[in-house]
Amino acid sequence: MAEQQDTEVPDVPEHDISEEDMLFVSLLFHYILALEADEREEEQQRQGEVDLPAGGRRPFIRSCWTRPLLTEERRQQYGHYTSLLDTQLRLGDPAAFKNFTRLTPEVFDDILERVAPVIQKQQTNYRHPLSAGLKLAITLRYLATGDNFRSLAYGFRCGISTISELIPDVCTAIVQAYKDEVFNAPTTPEAWRNLAQQFEHRWNVPHAVGALDGKHIAIKKPANTGSLYHNYKGFFSIPMLALVDAEYKFIWIELGGKGHMSDSQIFTDSELFECLEDGSIGLPLSCPLPGETEPDIPYFILGDDAFALKSYMMKPYSRRGMTDEQRICNYRISRGRRVVENAFGILANRFRCLLRTLEQKVENVRNLVETAVVLHNLLRAEGRDGSQ
């Protein structure tokens, strides 16, 4: 019997794998697993099946950097500033331009020239900044109408968050540029005497240098303030105390109070009260009324029953048991004092955001109101608002 011979197995060459190759294969394997896990998580997020984090809010995934309707091309083509205000209204209908912004094209350009260096941003590689003229137009339109930011965003083709940030910046720039010019409170007897002559000539109230009163600006209740801003009228507000001359221009305003405070309380806490008390405000010395030789009557501010009677503060007689002379005196005092009420009405009807409930932060609301007053005085100067 033939011996069975073992079948020879051919030699298979061995492949030597280095440690570096093994490490590379391991890293590649884990990288592929991580990619697959990320793809599964993204798919779950798209389908709404991902577990919410501890905070309870779903993670925000930005779908686009800028909405198509807010691009620079669409803004130039359809936005209110370039397609309407700066072309059709400016060139073809200046009256409509004034109705849109509450300013004439000349005043608009004057303000833009002053505030542009402050509000214009630098251009970057990512995008072009909004023009200073567009920012000013958005701010003026908000002051004029009080429209919500979403409505302004659709009209001017800008982001809502962008508008919420640029309006306070533009208001601050306007106040800083014009505050010293339009709030020129008298400090000399001669300047106060000129104001008194205006009251005597226009309202037949001699020795009156101004009318003082307050107005409540409605706001949304600030967080964690309780009833601090809740006024006696039943809503939340910031009070504005103002001193107005015979031409409806604001001489002095105070916006630092809270809604629960009375006009008298705000006045006694103000710098104006301190200056009147110590005599540093520069009121003229007492003298007889025109056409009289005696007695000497001091120059005074016209106020209502909310203020205490002082040598510099004139208020009406009590309504009970008045004589005919006292009733005539009350009529004359009220005739002069109503200029401050008229000034509030002109201000609020020109800048109609003051007729609405403002939802910004308290400091931004004060900034808005001060800007409206500055623009009001700017327009009243030299009849730039059409007044004589």
C-alpha cells in the first residue's frame, strides 16, 4: 500500500502592519462612527424627535444668514427709503416727505449731516452696513407713527433686531447733537424778561416766564418693579415734567421720575426747584406791573393746584367762594398756563408714538421722549414746522 503523502500547503506571504497603520485605521473607524451619529441626530432634529435639553428649549438651527427679502439688493429695490422716501417723495412731493418723517427735506439733511459720523458703521468683508440716512428715516418713522418693529422691518427691509438696536443709537446721537442748541434755558434777568414780554404780548399775562405741568408717557410694565411705575390714572407710565414758554417751546424737562410720583414731588426733587429756591436761576427783581407804580410783583412760573404757592410759582385761587376779581384772575392765569397743555398736545400729535404704550426699556423710553422734545423745539425755532 502506497504511503499517503501529506499535501503541501503553499506558503502565504505575511503582510506586516505597522503600529502607525493600525492607529490610522482605528481613528478612521471612530471618525466614520461619529459622522453617522451626527447624521442620525440631525435627522431626528428635523423630524422633531430629539430629546429636549435640561433647559426645556429646543436648540436653534439657523436656516439662513439673511432672509431673501432683507438682502441689500431687495432693500435698494423695494425698501421705503430708497424706492419711496429718498426718490419719489423728496423729488416729487416734499409735503408728503414731511408727513412721512415730520421733517422737511432740508431739516432731514441737516440732521443727517450732524449724526452720520456717529451712527454710520464701518464696512466689513461680510456685508455692507446700513446707511446713516436709512437709520435716520427708520427712527423718524417710528417716532411719527409708533409702528411696531415688525411693520417697520417689512417696510424698510431691515431685520427686527437691527431696528430695535439702531433706534436708541440714533436717538442718542440726535440728542447729543442738538440738546445744547434747543434747550437754552435762560440764566440772566434779561433773558427771563424777554420770555415775560412774550407771555404779556401773546397771552396778556405780565411777569409770567413759563408754564409748568406734567404728562404721563404710557409704557409696558417694567420687570420686577411692582407698582413703582403705576400712576393714579390706572396705567404704567414715565412722567415728564416740562417748563414751556409762550411759543410752545420746551425750556426745561425732567424725565427721571416714576409713574407713582406726583408732579409736585418730581418738581421738588429737581434741579430747577433748587435753583429757584436759592435764587441762582437769575429771575429779574420784583417790579410793578405794566401801567402801575406799586406794589412790586415778582416774576413767576404758572402752575396748577398740584404745586405749592411760592413767590416764583403762581397758581389759581380755590374754586370755592370766589369773587368776580378772583374769577377773572383765574381765567388770566389759566389762559397763560394752557400753553404747556397745548405744547404736550402738539408734541404727541406730531410724534404719535407718545400716544401709544411704549414697550421698550425705561431708559430707551426716556431717550425717545427726549428726542421727540428736541425735534419739536428744533421745528418750532424760526417757524421750521410751518408755525408763525
